[in-house]
Amino acid sequence: MSAYCHSSSLPQGGAHTPPWLGLSVLLLGGFITIFDLFVVNVAIPSMQSDLSASLAQIGFVVAAYELAFGAMLITGGRLGDVFGRRRVFVWGMAAFTVASVLCGLAPSAEFLIASRVLQGLTAALLLPQVYASIRVHFDGPQARRAFGLLGMTLGLAAIAGQLLGGWLVYVNWLDWGWRTVFFINAPIGLLAIVTARCIPESHAPQRPGLDLLGVLLVSLGLALLLVPLLEGPAQDWPAWSVGALVAAFGLLALFHQQQERLRIRGGWPLVDMRLLAQPHFAVGAWLVLLIYSTSSSFFLCFALLMQSGLGLDPWLAGRVFAPASLGFVLASLFAPKGVARWGMQAIVVGAIVYAAAIAVLVVQVQLAGAALQALRLIPVLVVVGAAQGLIMTPLLNLVLGFVDKAQAGMASGVISTLQQIGAALGVAAVSMLFGAALGHTGAATQAEQYASAFVAGMRYNLVAAVLIVVLLLVLARVQRTAR
């Protein structure tokens, strides 16, 4: 392996075999960052009991990672441009591994929250390097295949967070309980660090400086945006959450102006706002935001329905969802070939199937009500998983393919950030709908209450899925016009 890794580490722009072994290491980094977004959900009950944590503290254990992760992604992309994407990947993976061990050793809820913040910050170093390295080192059909594998990996990481996480908590290996979901990152991290030399090093063609004022504005603005989206619905949108949203939009507008002034002066902005003004990239960015908002919110609604509504344990609930994982994997393997043959039409068909499958699922749960049986949902769950694979897998290549390789780090940071904003937006939207429906179900049984709440929450997903279809049709039209 070392010989191959050496031969694939040629300077950017030279002739070399695409670094498929390096891609496997990058995928490992992508998997571990998304896995830790979702795995905590299944460990919440045992975590709360073991640490004597309040409900608010447990909420911050979940949100702290998302907040730090989302707020620093654009900066993480620029650091890779400046210092080298492989180098920053290794730094991030080493720090992420240490942070994961600290989470597993946490003696208190406060310590765990602080460790989760560190974990999120280090994940933000990792993920943009994955996108940018693939964009730089793969072209044409190979890029479609590489991004297809990345899309499949990220989707599987979200699914594994529930399925594997539920199993780890259930078996209680070495009596570690919930701590196992963090300790498992250590061997994965060490493996990625040791094999990272298989990733060819790359920088931006011109080494940009790091805009510290821009870092401060965008990080603070994104944090103030994500905090109320994640915490506001659970607290019935108190005044501070509305104020934080107003402040967030103000800071992000100021960031936009500051970045434009810096570019006009000939400096190196974190984000070249002309990128967001490109129709292809702008529509693609909205697509990324919407599809990831439906993915995160779907996992939340389904977990609540299965565990709180039907009383299934995390491991059993994960097994009910496992066939959907199979649908996702099979569709992900097919998606790049479908796009190569039919172009955008393949993704549009996937989006139409996705919207239809969500509609069927909503109707099925609504009609069953209190008599709902989890196993009867499996066929439509398989279709939902397959449709997600048909959209999410080729979408990353589609969007990042619109930008020059020189802008790979910048665009990767933007897309990674939109994934997290989308996830927070989806969770906020369904939490409001789910919570409102749960509070107005009268004397219905618990299963019926949660079935009604699931239907209410999934209305957001249905609307978003229809918008995804519309945006894909718009993007296809823009592409035809450009030709």
C-alpha cells in the first residue's frame, strides 16, 4: 500500500492515477463526523441517568456538536486551502479522536458538553477537506463515482448512528454503556491518521491569507443562527431566540459586505460572494439545504414514533429502519451510472419518487393511527431510503462540479455549512409541528398521539420534497439554457 500511496501523491495537476486508496481514508473521515451527529440520540436515556443530567443539559450535549461543527465549517475549508488539505485532515482527525475519548471519559454533563464543543470544532476541520480533495483529484466519470461513494457514505453514517449506536448501547460492551459510542471513534481515528499518507496533498493555487475578521463574523453569525433553530422549538421560541435570529441575520449581512469589500481591495475573502451569485451553484446550494433538512428531520420523527410512540427499544427501532438502509445503499451504487446515462433526469425522477414515498408514508401512518404496526412500514421505508440515495449521492458532485478547482476549499466549506444549517432548519420545523400536534391530541392513546404528531411533522418533509423537485427542474432548465 505504501508504494501506491507514494505514487499517487504527485503534485496537483500532474498525471497520476486517481487516489482511490486515499478516497477510502477521506470517506472514513466523512463517515465519522456525520456518525457522531446522530449516534448521541440513541444514547440519551442512559447518558441522562448515568450523569444525572437535566433535560436542558442533554439537549446541549446534542446541540453543542452541531453548533460548533456548523459554525466553523467555512473556516475549516479555508484552513485546508492555506495549510494543505491532507495536513489539516490529519490535524482534524487527531484532535477529533482526542475529543471523542474525552467525551467517553466525561465525569459530568458539563464536561461532556465542553468535549462535544471540541469534537464539533475538530469535525469542522475534517469534513471540508473531504469534499475539496475529491473535487481536486477526481474528474469526469471518476468524480461522479467518487462523489457517489461520498454521498452514500454520509447517508450510511446517519443511518449507522441509529442502528449501530443502538446496538452498542444495547450490548453494553465492557460495561461502558453510552460511552462506547464515543470510544469507537478512537480506533477509527488512529486508522485514518496512519493511512492518511494515501491522500495526495493539495493547496489552493495561490495561498490565501486567513481573514480573521471574516472568521469572527461568520462563526458568530452562524452560531447565533443555529442556537435558536436547535433550542428555540423546545422552549416555545422565547424572546432570546428571536433576538438571536435577528442578530444572526445582521452579522451574516455584515459578513457579506465585509467579504465583498475585501475582494474588491484585492484581498482573500473566506467566501467569494460571486460564487453564490452563480445560478447553478445558488440553486444547488438550496437543494443541499433542503435535502439535508428532510433527512435529519425524518430521522427525528421516525425515532420518536418508534421509541416513544410504539415503545420499541433503540436496537429494535434501528432494525426496523435497516431495510431502508439497504435501499439507500443499492440506489447509491446505481445513482452515478444513472446520472451518467440520463443526466439530470435521473435525479429528478429520484426526487419525484422521494416526494411520493413520503406522501404514502404519511397516509399509511395517518390511516393506521393507534393500530400502527412498525413492520408494515418497511416497504415504503425502503422506497424512501432508495429515493434519498438517488438524490443525495449524485448531488454533491453536481453542485461542486459547478465551481473551479481553485475554489474547491471555499465551496466545500459553504456546502458543508449548508448541510448543517439544513439539518438544524429541518429539526426546528418538524419539532414545532410535532410538538404542537402532540399537545392537541386529547385523550388518545400514546401510539395514536405519536402517529398524529408524526403525520404533522412530516408535512414539512413533504413540502420540502416538492420544492426539491421544482428546484431540480429549474436547475435542468438553467443547464439547457447555458448550453
